[in-house]
Amino acid sequence: MNTFPALIKRERWEHPAFWIVPAAFAGFVLLSALMAVSTALYQFGFPGTDIREFAAEAITIAAEDRRQLLRMGLLSLAVPFNIFLVGLMFFYALGSLYDDRRDRSILFWKSLPVSDVETVMSKFATALVLAPLMTFAVIVVVHLLALVVGAGIVLAAGGEGWYLVFDPIAVGYTWAMLLWGLLAQSLVFMPFVAWLMLASAWAKKAPFLWAVVPPAAVMMLEAWFFRDSHLALWIGNRIDKALPMAFQMSERGFSVRAHGEDVFVEGALQMRFDLLWSYELWSGVVISAVLLVGAVWLRRYRAEAE
């Protein structure tokens, strides 16, 4: 039996929050949308003037422009799910090598024929690969439900709902963008997750403080004694410079008519892959490797000393 997939499955079983949290939020979003639609139907009737205007105007928009609008709508719907994902990754990594020492279950896991390297790397992969994939799956389900509802509303308003809303090219490209975006985010966050796991392996109590206080102290000492902020700039650059290497704005914008006025829409996001050969990525890989070696060493020897 291949132990690494088994370890990944174990992490999935032990941390159901990876799918429960996005699924619960998806239910909240869908319930809120149904309540909003029901309220609008009660107050204004169906179909409303805005929906009829949209159905009439949408058919006149160029196909590529309609796809950009649809992609923008689907991507905006995915943003709050990603916020929850980042929070889950943070707290999972923070407790990944601490919780089993706290409840002493580490004694059981160490009795199994599984190396500390495999254990640490399975937790690292769970945070950066499994969690984003599970969130992506929930987002896809939410998108499908939203598209079905949207198409039904446009059809009821006299428009070509499936043609205008359920565009397979736009939807497929959006899902590819989401998958690449989640992967790029994981690549950028690698050293952060590795640091959290190192703090988790080190801490006897309060891993949150061990994860936050040392870098905060370094940044304060840099500012006081050297009038500089290398660590803060490095952390900021990973988000400000590295993530934009995964996407770019298209130069082409377009106008749509809403409420009787022309509204200009900026160019939509497009995928780019400069991140894959950037200094920001590979320096993060090296730093992550060093931190993970430290986490493995601590799990192997510090746990025995305790």
C-alpha cells in the first residue's frame, strides 16, 4: 500500500472542515440568493424591467464581451470562498504538528511504519493541494447552480437563457483560471505554510504566538535599529509581485448598457505563467525546503524528548 495517499486520506478524514466550511458557506450564499429573488418577486413582480432590459440588450453584445462578463461574475462569486480557504490553510498548518503532540496521539502514529518526512510532507500537501482542490469542487457546484438559476430567469424574461448565460467556453475558461489561480496561490504561500508548520512542531503551547511573535519581533528590531524592513518587504512582495505574475488584465475593454446608460467595463483577467520561472517562486521553494527540514527534525527528536 502506498503510504503517502493513505496519509492524505487520513488528513481529509481528520479535518472535515476542508469541505464542511465551503459547503456551509455555499449553502448560505444560495439561501441568501433565493431569499433575495423571492423578495424581488414579491415586491416588483416577475420578470422585472431590469431583467427584461438585460435579456434584450445582452443579445446585442459581442460574444467575447458576453464571455468576459460571465467570467467576471463567476470569478467574483469565488472570491469569498478563497478567503475562507486561506483561513483554513492558516489554522490547519498552525495545528498540523502540534495537535497530535497535545493529545499524545503522536505516540500511536509514530508506532506505525511511516516516516516523519512522509507525515510532514503529507500535511504540507494537504494544506497546499487538497484544501484548494476541495474548495474548487464546491465552487464548481455553486457555479453550476447559479448558472441554472440565471438561465431560468433570463428564459422566463423572454431571453435566450442557455445561450446568454450557460456559455461552455466562458465557464470552462473560468474554471481553468480558478484552478490555476488556486495553484499559483499555493505556490506563493509555500514558505508561509512551511513556517507555520515549523512553529507548530516547535511550540509546546500557544503555536499561534510562536508563529506570529518572532517575525513581528524581527520586523520591529529591523525598524528600530536598522531603519529598514527587509522581512516585511519580502512578505509583501510575495503577494504584491508574485501573485500578479499569474494573471494579467486584457487591454481590450467594452461597453454595456445598464439602466439606460452605457457603462464601460475594463478588460478581464487572463492567465499568464511568468510565476513558474520567477525568482519569487524559486526563492520560496528553497526557504520552504529549509523550514520543512526543521519541522521534520523537530517532529523526530523533540517529540521523543517530550
